[in-house]
Amino acid sequence: MAGLKRKQRIAEFPEVIPVTEAIQKGDIFTKLTCLIMGAGNFARKQIIQGLLFLAAEIGYICFMVFYGVGALHDFMTLGTETQSKVFNEAKQIYEYTTGDNSQLCLLYGVVTIFVTIGFILLWRAAIRSSYIGQLAVSKGNTPITFGQILKELKDRRMHHLLMSFPLLGIVMFTVMPLIFMILMAFTNYDRDHLPPGKLFDWVGLENFGRVLNAGGTLGITFWKVLGWTLIWAFFATFLNYIFGIILALIINRDGTKCKSMWRFLFTLTIAVPQFVSLLVMNTMLQEHGVFNLMAKELFNAGPFPFLSNATWARVTVIIINLWVGIPYTLISVTGILKNIPAELYEAAKVDGANAFVTFFKITMPYMMFVMTPQLIVTFTQNINNFNVIFLLTNGAPATDEYYRGTAGKTDLLVTWLYKLTIDNKDYNLGAVIGILTFILMATLSLLTYRNTGSYKDEEGFS
Amino acid sequence: MNTTKQHSASAKRRVTNVLVHVFLTVLSLIWIFPIFWVVLLSFREQKGQYITSFWPEKFTLNNYVKLFTDTAIFNFPRWFMNTLFVAICSCVLTTFFVLAVSYCLSRLRFKIRKPYMNVAMILGMFPGFMSMIAIYYILKGFGLTEGPMIYLALIMVYSGGAGLNFFISKGFFDTIPKALDEAATIDGATKWDTFSKIIMPLSKPIVVYTILQAFMAPWLDFVFAKVIAGADPRYYTVAIGLYTMLNKENIMNWYAPFAAGAVCVSIPISILFLYLQRFYADGLSGAVKG
């Protein structure tokens, strides 16, 4: 299967020569390139390319000799020498000896691995370049010069020109940190093993066992937080969706005046930054906040424990999320609602159906059919909805029932992850939660992406 | 008989219309209320969080004055300039990254194209700031978390991963007919010419959308900025600055100035957003139809 796919890829891009082929069919200079990068280029008088490849190889070897090998060794052990106190006789004070720092060992190890991967890619490019030069010479052409390559960057190789910096950015600021963090899930890097004072070490899958084991406090916390996350995501997605559609229908119905004004008023809330609106909401919902004040002045009721009682807080965040989310639904469904064939509604009217029947028998089925992929995307976004929970409740009310009080009753997996890493320095647990969230998201997304037309048939348009 | 029936039907419709408008009015009042409340707070004389009456007893501009002049603890003007600077720089980089990547993925065919899109999808499924701590340590390793280097760190963090946000603009480029490219190639244009002289001028809406979106990000983010700027308030952006005003120890004195700051930040963001809205709606409906 994999071999077949590979063959297809080769057939699709015939100009990309496989490295194995280049080595097998290459002449002595191409074969020499495997050892001394740039050798083939020198033989073909492509001096600048040759020098660049050679410089890269020398640079990599120096890096590995002076630094990389040690870094890889430390990466395996994560440090052996703990920082310790030594009494300095001359100064009559205790001095700290610098021990190993496990966290830096891990980081530098990851960096070294990335540099090595980059070097291997360059090595393959060198062999290919040499083989292409050889082919050109054997056909009686002049091998491509450095100037021509630069020119090609604006034409045939433009993707190299345009993609390399963004790719570098992604590798440095997304992929590398992510790998670094994922590796932490397999260590005991928690609040009891903080470098430089203490070392941490590889522990294999132990953390996963602890988090998934429903017998311990940590496991109980995980399953309960996961349960609430799913409940939250379900309500946050579907209530917003249904009420958003109803609101859009009401605004768009024939008798409603000033349609764009209503739409403007409802979408105005998106325009205010969430950290402003939700932080203010938080203070409004406090015991002495304006909502309780109004309840007292108008109805002489309350104070209500909007955010201090677990059940109240959960219902409150779902309701406040309606305020956050309905405007988004309103924007995205307005166009689609207009696409519903008018004949359907007319036929329903002739048959004497009232507004409710038309809504449930025509509008909802049509919308569900069109928007199911987007709904599942929204669902996964809600699983990771950090802002609403973090700003509105910050996970409160807190509870002792949960692992070392790290999570509160309204915490989602993401906010718990945040608290574990930033507030409590339990990096290994945070990483495990992140990986498990990823698995949850990936499962949900696979169900949809694979089934949408745009994934299967990307070239369908145009 | 017939006329009375018609009459009652139109009366019924009128009642429904009135009910609908009353409902919309009440609902939109509820919707606007928190925003109205922030504005009201920013003109309130009472500084703390605990209020005794709904309507302020006295209006004042002091909160705005305090925000811009009392810079000993909370240097709002400086934060504003920090954010503006970071926003402009990261906006330039991000726009270039996003447009370059999405154009390549839409128009060019090369070997890593499909793998790239799949990897982007997978990366998108990890919780966004799971790697935040790791990014912090990597930046620290380069010495970018001290002093003015924090600006560079913030710019790099906001624009570093931009190459992954290609979905909307790629969708836009996909809708521009390929025949244009082919015609240009026949006329001897290089791919660079096609990109810069033909496709870009045709893509003004998506360019504007990308620029504004990138410009807004540093004003809205407080998670990354907080981790990177750390404990040094001189390098805060407005979002973290305002966020710290609501700490337990500050909220008694700074709640009303916070509201004033919130109003100052929200006005430009709102204007940008309302301008963006049409692109946003188009982009979404396009994605669904595609």
C-alpha cells in the first residue's frame, strides 16, 4: 500500500528523482557526494553550489563534534549530576555547584535532532543535485549554474522561494515546541522535580496510566473534567446553533423591518474583544455584581450564586456562551438560509403547516444536511474553548475533590492544562492532557474531514 | 364574509409583527447591555468593583485622565504603543507568510503540498497553547525574553505559525480561474509575475482581510503575551495590562479605569471588525459550499 502510494507520487512528480535511484545510477562523483557533499558539483564545475554544500557539511560535523553528540547523550540520560551545595572554606560560605539541567538537556536534544533531520534533507538534495548535473553532462548540456537556480526561484521553483520562511517559522514555533512538550509526557517533570534544583527522568507511559486510571484522584479528575468538557461542547455547539438559526429566521422573515440594523446590533458583541466583555461579565456576575444588584432592586431577590455554586456556574457559562456564540451563528447561517428553495416553504404553506412544523421539517433538516461538517468543527473548537471558561470563571468554583485542587468545577481540559503547566508546573501531566485532547479531536475530525466532498475532491472546483 | 376573513388575517399578521419587533428589541437590549455597562462604568465616579446603584450618581472623565496620566503602576500609553509596534511588525510578516503559503498550495503543484496540508490539519488539532511553555523556553534559550528583545519574541510568536492559517485565503485563491494563469504563462510571464502582477491585484479583499486579521491578533491575545512578557510590566501589551488591572489587589482602585481602557481598545477593534465582517461571512459561506 505504502509502496503503491510512493509510486503514484513519483509518477505525479517525474522531475523529482528518488535519492536511491540517484545513488545506484550515479557515477563515481555522485557516489562520492554521499561522503563529501558538493563533490559531484565540483566535478561538474558548479563551484558555488559545491562550496555551499561543503560548508554545510563541515558546519554540521563541527556542530556534532563540539556540541551535538554531548547533547544527544544528555538527551538520553536527561542529566546525571544534581545541583549540590558545597562548603567553600576560603569564603566561609555554601556555594552551589552547577549540576545538569534536565529541561535544557531535553530542549537541546530536540534541537540537535531537528538540526540532524535538516542536514539529512540537505544531504539528499546534494546527491540529487550531483546526479542531475551528471545527467545534464551525459546529454551534452551544461549543468545548471547558480545564477540559473536563483532565476528559477521566481518561476519553476517559486514554492521554494515563498514557502521556505513560513515553513521555518512553523518548524521553530509550532513543531519543535510541540515535540518538546509531547516528550515531557514521558518524563516525571512535575512540581517535585523542577530543574535546576532537581533532575527529572524518563518514566515511559507511567503518566498516561496515572491519568487514565479511574481509581486515583488524578484519574477521577480527568474523567470528570472530560465529562464536563463534552457536556459543555455539546450544549455550547447545539444551543448556539439552534437559537442562532431561530434568530436569523426571525430577522429575515418578511414582516421584520430594519433587518440590517438588527443584524448589526446582535453582531456588535463580536466586535468587543473577549477579554474585555468576558472579564466584565465575570465582575457583573459576582455576589455584589450588577446582576444581583438589579435582582435585589427590581424583585428583591437573591443574591444568586451565579459563579460560586457548581451547578449554577455550569448553567451560567452555557448561557453566557449563548451571548458569545449566537452572533457567529447569525453571520454564518444568514447566507445559507436564503439558499433554501422557496418552493419547499410554499408547498408546506399550501398543506397548512404552521411555523413550528416548517422549522422542524424543512429548515432544520436542510441546515443539518448542509452544515454538519461545520458543526463538528465548531464542536471540536468548543472542546478547546479556552477564552470563555478562563475569563468568565477561571474554572471556579474550586473543589478539593479534584487532583491537588488544580481544577475547578467548570474547568475544561484546556483550562486544566493551562493551570497544570503555568500555575502548578506539573508539565508532564499537562502534556498528557494535551495529547489525550489531541486524540479526542483527531477522532472527531477524522469522522468528518474524510467524509466531506472538499477533502475527497479538492480539484472539483475550477 | 370574505373581507372580514382577510381583515382578521391581516390583523393577526400585524399582531405577530408587533410581537416580533418587541421581542427583537428586548433581546437586543439584553445583548447590548454588557457593552453599555462597560461604557457606563468608564464614566462612573466610583472607582471600585462594588457598586450600590445601577445608574451612576455622578459622571466624570477622570477615569480616562487617570488612565493616560497616572502611569506609575499602570503605564497604559506605553502598553498601547507596545501593542501597536508589535501589531504592525507581525502584521507585515504574517500577511506575507499567509498569502505566500496559501497561493502556493492553491496554484502550484509540488511534492510536499499534500503532506503539508495534512500535517497542518494534524497540528491544528493540538490545543493551541500546549506548546506555549516550550516556546517560552526556546525563546529564553535564544535570550529573547529579557528587555526590548521581548518585542522580537512577541513578533516571532505571533507570526511564526502563520503559515498554518491558509484555509480561508487558499479557498479564495481556488476560486480565481486557472485560465488566467495559463494565459499569462503563454504570454511568457514567470510564475512570480503571475503571482505579483495578476493574482495579487485581483485578490484585494483577501489581502485586506489577512492584514486586518493579523493586525488584530496582538490586541486580542493575552495568553502568549503574559507568558512571554512575564513579570516586566514595561513590555506588556494592552490585553495583559488591562487583565492585571482586575487582579484582586488592583480591582478596588482600577475597575473604572479598566473600563475606560477597554473602551479605548474596543473602539478601533470594533471598527476593524465591522469592516471585516463582510469578508468573514463570505469566507465562511464559501467554505461550506466548497
